[in-house]
Amino acid sequence: MGMIRIDNLSKTFTTGDGVIPALENIQLAIEEGEFVSIVGPSGCGKSTLMMCVAGLLEASAGSVTVGTTRVSGPFTQVGIVFQEALLLDWRTVLGNVLFQIEMRGLDPKAYESRARELLDRVGLGGFERKYPWELSGGMRQRVAICRALIHDPPLLLMDEPFGALDTLTRDQMNVDLLRLCAETGKTALFITHSIAEAVFLSDRVIVMTPRPGRVIADLPIAFADPRRLSLRATPQFAEQESRIYSIFRSIGVLRDE
């Protein structure tokens, strides 16, 4: 169920100003257990692509298949984390994690032990009875990740989940996310504007063009696991970053003069 196949996917939006092409002929395969990041300029359709994979947006052409299921509507076997944690202020940390279970019509009591285990894994053991307004931004995002994983989906979709965090918290969240994905064996599709973040997290980095978004490069990232933050200071890491910056310069997204 963790495999993703995107075949010739295009997406257009119709507005009062006419038809706006967002994505054009996206061809992409993600294998089970892979961590794949997508980078590209603002407005290139990264988030639109993720929403099509989740079935929250309908493709204008082409198809998305997850496992053996062609996505034709909201795909339930997925966990989604957005840039904002989107927690309910009147519910505790534990209550927020279990909220998805309730929305699925399942028994929250049957999932309480799993919720507590996930919270322990992300360093929030003992915070189960706290409320969102008592937590830092990084802690709230950890709760959101636990909520996305509570029903044990094979696929995790993340749209700029750490974009609003300070640098130190973001770095720690990167390390924690890699450990969590390794422990749970999830397939992950990660949207980010940060080239360094994409290189650090990913088995592959997909580079997209300005709108309409097209895949211009599919780059394997071969670093040994587990990855440490010290990796970012190595020449090998700088070389991978440089490859991506060079692609953006070649298509005019970045200019040195």
C-alpha cells in the first residue's frame, strides 16, 4: 500500500481570469518505504501535487495509484501533516491525537495505548493532558505527526510541516522525523522550500520547474543511515545541495547577478 504511481498527471484551475495550469505531465514513482522530498519555487504546484495524491483534489488528466488503488476521491489510508498543526485548542494533547480516530468512527479507547506510545516516541510522554496553548510550536507539530500516524497509514504526506519553526527546532524535528519513519517503515512524500532539509531527509529529491510544475530532475541521495546533523557540514552534503542549486540556476529560478 505504500507505493505511489503518478502517471502523466496534469492539473488546471479555472478562475475568473481563465484557465491556470498548475501541473503538467507529472510522471513519478515512489517505492514502498522511500522518503521522497519535492522542492521547487513558490507556486509551482508542489502542494497541489500532494493534494492530488491524497485525493483531496481531482486531477485534470492522468492518474494517481497508491498500492493497487487508483485514487478517485479522498484516500483514507494516508496521514497528512500541514504547515500549521491545526490542533483543537479545547482538547488535550491525547484528545487531539485521538480526534482522527473519532472522525473515522472507531473506538478511541482501543487506540489510546498506541497514542501514548507515539507521543513517547516523539518526546511528548507526560504531556498527554496538556493543551495546545501550553506547547511550543515544535511540540504542536509533534502532536500533529502523531495524529497523522495514529491509524497506522502506509503513506505519510507532509506539506512544509516545519516551515514556521525556528532553525534549531526545525533541525531537531528533522532528526526526530527520520527516526520515526525508520521505526514505522512509512513511505513519505515531503514538500519543502528548503534544499538543505530535502537533502538531509530524503532518499530522493524531486526538483520541479515554475508553473506549470513539471519534474525536471529526480536525484538519488545516498547517505548512510542513521543520518546525523553533522552530515550537513560534509563536502558530500554540500555537493548534493550544489547539484540542486545548479538546476535552479539553469532554469532561471536563481540568478547570481
